[in-house]
Amino acid sequence: TFVANMYPSTDYTAADGIYSTDPQVAKALATMSDDEAKELIKGLYTYDDNAKIQEIYTKALNSANESSVVIPLNYRNEYVVYNSDKVASYTFNSIPNHVDVAAIKLN
């Protein structure tokens, strides 16, 4: 399975939407072919049927379990040091060790 963060999609209805940007999803679906993984999760974030959502998560988590993938349940705190004369603030995102340049607010 190939996953790259270089071309993130914001169209969550697309088969390669969030899948292309989420490293944990990539790990969970590592035992599937690229086409199988995309077919499984396409449109996941647009479903409102709890049974369908549960079915998808069950299959993804079973895949992760079968391949002995470690999926973190929490992350450690991160710190940032910056020049406050130049930078007003920085908002951390949900992916550790990932610097989101768009989250840097300049003075």
C-alpha cells in the first residue's frame, strides 16, 4: 500500500481523500492492496449509517491487528521555540512531529 502526504485531498468523498494524508490509516490498511484499501474507506467521513461505519472500522482494525501494527492511543506533548518578535503563535495539529506551516501566525 502506498500513501503519500505530498498531495493531500480535501474531498472526503473521494476514494483517496483522507487516506492519502493519514499515516495511521495507512498502517492499519497495510495488508491490503491500494485498491482494496481505497474501496474500503472511500467516503467514510460522509456516512451517517453507524452500522456501515462500524463495519469499516472493524475491518481496518482487524487488518491492523493481523499485521501487528502499533497504532498510538495518545501522543506526548510537543513544544516549540520561536522568535516572538517575528511569530505571534503556532497551533499544533493532530500529527506529532509534523510542522504545519499554515498554522504559523506571523506578527
